[in-house]
Amino acid sequence: MPRHERLMDKLTGDFKIVVENDNGIYTGWFEHEELGDEYGGELWFEKTGEGIELYDYDGTTSLPKDVIKGLRENGYIVSEEFE
């Protein structure tokens, strides 16, 4: 049976962050509350032995600090390479 579940839907700082699980494929997105998707992007995760870890993103040249903080505060692994 297909399973789609929203794991995170939060406002952190100036960004809305959403993470979803679609049959074991973990993806998400972020966007600035005022600028919308003009300052936003997609997120891709993989489930590891440690937890759910961010492995890629697009949409901005660097991942906003509020997005990194929000993901980490909600238990997602974001390595230092994204800082």
C-alpha cells in the first residue's frame, strides 16, 4: 500500500520547511516567508543508520542558516559541508 507522510511542516526564522516521506523516498522544500519560492529550494534526504540525513539541495547558492538550524532542531542530520 503506498504511503505518503508529511514529517515536518514548520516555520523556522524566515523560512517554511517541509519534509515528506513518499514510500521511503525522503524529500522536502523550503521557502522564504516574504520572498516565497524566489528564495527557496528543494531538499533531498536519505535514511542512514544514524537517521535521516540531508545529502543535497538546490534553489539557492548556499543553504540558509535558518533552514540548517530548523532541520537540525527537528532531528535531521545536516553535515557541516552545508554550512
